[in-house]
Amino acid sequence: MKPSICELCGRSPVETTVHHLTPREEGGSHGQTADLCRTCHKQIHALYTNKELAVRLNTVEMLRQDEKISKYIKWIRKQPAETLLRVRKSNERKHRR
């Protein structure tokens, strides 16, 4: 992985991972992807189920507009690019399948 810009939070230079905008298990293996920093990628999967991501949050713009992740984006943009954070599933997400 080479350092680049996170398509969600805009921090750089960060090492990015490939996020399938429609999760692979929901049929998105060959669909659109976004390059996200590890922290943003983990945060998305901690907040939302794969079904939610496939149905209503399958673009970077839709993710940015969602209230739960937009608060996080506003905060993470202020953090140094090299910051790697521990991410936990939200309590709401823990109880959903």
C-alpha cells in the first residue's frame, strides 16, 4: 500500500484500504470501491451492517451525509494522518445482525 488520500475523511498521506461500496457478501465483489484509511474503513463497519451499506449507504457521498459517520468525519479530519485508532462496534450495531 502506498500513502494516498482517504476518499471519506480527506486526510493524507495515509495508507488506504479498498472498501467495497456494496459489500462483497451483498453482491458487490465487482462493484465500485473507495480508497479509505484504515480508521475510516473500520469505523464504517463498526457503525453499519453490510445490509445497510448495500441498501442506503453505497456511495461515498451517501456515507458523508449520514449523521452517524458525519460526526466522526468532522472529528477525524482534525487528527494527524498517522493516527491509528482503536475502533469498537457501536452498542446499536452489536445487537443487530
